Amino acid sequence: MANPDSSIRSEGAELYVQSILMLEFGVITSRASRNMIGYDIIAHNLKKRRDCKISVKYREASNSDGFRFTHLNDFDYFVGIIGKRGKIGRSSADDRVTDMLAQVYVLTRQEVRKAVRKDGKNYLLPRNTKVLAESRKDAWNRILHYLELQ
């Protein structure tokens, strides 16, 4: 059974991404309908009439197996957030983390599609994949470039 607060953390991750884009970069964003498959946020450049669909996924445990996808064609960018809330199979009291800042990775749809592997009915972007590289960490400029804001 899923952790009862996983939906809260997932929504928080989406709000986090919106907040960074709006506060730090002045990008207008909107939440996608819950019925939209494959993406969660739309970032807008109203002057250029350009939009960017963003899929956001959060993993609480730093040792999770990775990010799961059901659809790989419905987003332009993926923002993966790896929290520091503990490890799978251990209580949060077991791992006192002093640095609570999450790791944020910004990937293109093409990068995700190349790195995923089939996992039953879904796709898995493994946690240890090379695509989750330091160069893609906090790489918000990739979205800004796509929107022609940079």
C-alpha cells in the first residue's frame, strides 16, 4: 500500500516546480487538469505564444528505484525531484538528514525516452541512470531556453 501522504508530496512537488519558475524566473505557469495524462504543469511565454508541458515526479526515498511513467509522449520536459526524507524500508528516525534540500533534475522528453526501460505496463527511469547527471541538476535554463525566454 502506498504511503498515505504520497499524494500530498506529489502535489507539493508540482507546486515547488511552479514556485521556482514563477519566483526565480518570472515564468507564468498554470496547473494542468488532473485529467491530463502525462503532464502536470504548463509554463507560458505569452509574448512568443509558446508553451511548455512539464511532467513532475517526486521520489521521497533517496534509494528508490527511480521514476515511473505510463506515457512518454505527452510532455516536453520532465522534472524529477528526489527527496531526502529517508530510505525505503527505514523509518525517518533511522536517517537524520541535516540537509533537507531535494535534488532536482530537468530532462527533455527525448532524454527520458532514451533512458527508460519497460517495467510491466509502465516505464522506469532508473535512479542510477547516467541521464540523471550533474549537468541536468537544477537545469531550469533548459525550460527557459525552450520557451525562448533566454
